[in-house]
Amino acid sequence: MIVTVKTAIPWGFLLLVPTLALTAGTGFKRAGNRRGSLVSAKIRRMPWIAANGLVILVPSALFLAWKAQAGAFDATFYAIQALELIAGAGNLILLGLNMRDGLTMSGRLRSRPA
């Protein structure tokens, strides 16, 4: 089952990567010339999200798929798996913060008083 999952994940990139790029592009377009703390925060987070995905998550998933297909569930496999889980959690947090700020900007979520 692990081999199946680890082999399927890289195929998901064919949908995930363009979807994230489209999401970022529409976010920039919707922000337009607006500037403010929420827009600035979202813009500052985007390079970290992209870099984390391209430098850590994608190579990790490809490596883990290769190791799983070879049946090599060794210490390196589990170390890279741990790195991937930590980096993935970091991206989920950053994406969640961007979503929260986007909902606040659109009026769908009220900001908390200070």
C-alpha cells in the first residue's frame, strides 16, 4: 500500500502545481493595486510556499517514490519522510494563513479586534 501511495503522489503534481500557480496568479490579479498589511503578508508568504514546494516537497516525493518502488524502506526513507511531513505542515500553515487573510479581505471573515 505504501508503494502505491508513494508512486501516485508525483502524478498528483500534474494537477497540484498548475492549480497552486493559478491560485497565486488570481490572487495577485484580485489584489490589483491594493496594498495593506494583509496583501503584503500574503505576498511575503508566497515565495516561501513556492520554494518549500519546489526545493523540499517535490524532490522528497520523487525520492520517496523511487525508494518505495525499490522496496528500500531504510533510515534514509524515513528521514526524508519526516522532512517531507514537516515541510508539508509548514506549507499547510502558510497556505492556511493566506486563505484566512484572503477571506478577511473579501469580507467573508471578520477580523478580530485588537
